[in-house]
Amino acid sequence: MREIKLIGSVLLFVGFISMKVVAQDVHFSQFGQTPQLINPAATGVFEGNVRAFLNYRTQWTGIGKGFRTYAASFDAPLRFKKGRRRNQGAYLGLGLNFYNDVAGTSNFGSSQTSISVSGILPISEQHKFSLGIQTGLGQNSVNLSSLTWGNQYNGLAFDTQLATNELYGLRSSQYLDLGAGVFYEFKTEGTSFLSSDVSSFNVGVAGYHLNEPAQEFLAFTTDNLPMKIVAQFSGTFDLGLVPLSLVPSVFYATQASSKEITPGMLLKFRRGHETKYSGMFKEAAIYFGAHYRVGDAIIPEIYLEFTDYMIGFSYDYSNSDLAKSAGGANGIEFSIRYIHQNKALQRASFR
């Protein structure tokens, strides 16, 4: 059994170093919880002072150690003039994003730290338009000391003191990565909070790896990371007097010959209460529903939102042919979002 796992780890590693780096981009099913990974123009476009996310994902755990992906991001709107109403005057958004993606026993993977800057223009009380750019520093790495090879098998067990006799030239490489995007948000609000007819939606298009950075992970080979185009839509539509909202969203990405389409719908149940001292309302909500990554996976999701926090959980149930042949590729994902609100009156909007 141990030998099978070791062989699986080696095969997984060999597959990674032989494939084009188009597959290196990190991937989260909860794309609404990773705004800077899907559009730098979404940086700073929210109601509040500070926003932060933590994300964790694991997948393909049946082969070696599978994929483990970690991400963290922070962004804030920067308004330099005091006394302006929240929807008047252009302002900037500034964000910082980090991710680390590792796979297999060798911890083969990539990491990147990026800075996003957006220019946000409130066209009216209901409309916002923004442009954003992102600059990142990425790195590929691997730890081969944890692997065992066929030449190290002595007939009884693997002896790591024996020479591997493998010829490979792997090195940690860094690269500069550029991205840009456009983003539009529409929001209308009724006068009554608990029985409101709040409706909002946003749509955006972004490009990543615009400079198609060179990947020099293999010492004797140079590949270029293909440009990726991402488009997304999400909305929140309250159903009149009923404390229920529809939250549809769709994600689309294309990179070289690969494409992804992920539509879905969540139901949001709202619960509001009057605060003891201010007499204003705060809102708590529960979201549940599912997305479908076309040709790959069904993704049930649940989110809990209370005061300034949102906690999310999702599970990828893969139904692709590749997952069936590999013994499963199901994934588990968690997220935490924090928004420091401007005031006690909070309207939750899923982004």
C-alpha cells in the first residue's frame, strides 16, 4: 500500500513538471470570496472601511497529498476629502493579496504576492464604475528531498541514502505578473430595512498575466504563462416583504485552450434586529445553494453572516471522467470575510 502511494506521488510530480504552466493558476470555487483574484478593479468597491479574506482549499487528496491552497487578502477604499457623501467624488481602492498553492509530497507549487490599485468613480447614487491594475511577484518551488525513486528500492524497502540516478534541473524561479480589469456596480435601496426592495448587482471583466511572464522552473526549458481572461456577474435581489433574497452569480475564465464556466444560485434568509442603544438595525443572514462547474463538479455551499463577519463552506463533488479514473477529486473549501462597517446600519451584500 505504501509503495502504491509513493508511486502515485512520483507520477503526480512527473505530471506537474511535464505539463504547461497554464494549470498553475490557483482556483477557488468560492470565487465571490476572492475579489482580487478575479478582478483587480473590485479592490475597494464595498460599503465599509476595511475588508479582509482568508481562504483555504484542499483537493485530490487521494493521490499523494493532493492540492492545498491558502490565500489571504486585504483591501480598503481611500477617500482623501472629508465631509463628502459616500457616493460622491472619485476615490481610490488599495489592496494586498497573497496565495500559496502546493501539491503532492514534494510540495510542488507556486506562490504570489500582489498589490492592486483601483480608481473608483460613483456616477450617481446607484452606479459605480472602476478601473484596476495589479502587479504581483510570483515564485515556483519544489522540495525533492521528500521523494523516493525506483533506484532507491533495495528489494525490501526504499533507502533514501542511495543515489536516485535521476537527471533533473529544477530551480526556484521568480517572475513579475501584471493584471488589469474593469468593474461596474449597481445598487438601489428602499427606505425600509427589514421589508426593503434592495437590489444590487456587479459585473466585471479582467485580464491576468498580461505580460505572459516567462516560467524558468525547468533549467533547460522556458515556458510563458498564457494570458487569462476572467468575467463574472453576481447580484442580490430581495423579494419584497419576505425576508428572502436571490443571490445568482456566474464565473467564466479562459486561458489558452482551457475554459471554465461556473453558474449558480444561493438563497439568502435575512434576520434583522434593532440595536439596544442606537435604535438602528443590524442584519444576520444564512446563505445556501450551489454552483455547477460545467463538465467538472457540483458545488453545494453554505455561508453564515453576522455583524461584520461571513464564514463560508463548500464541497466540490466532482463528476468528471478524470476524477472517476483517478479515484475521486472532491474538494473542501473554507473562507472567512471581515468588513469593518461604516455605521451600525448594515446591509449584507454577497460579492
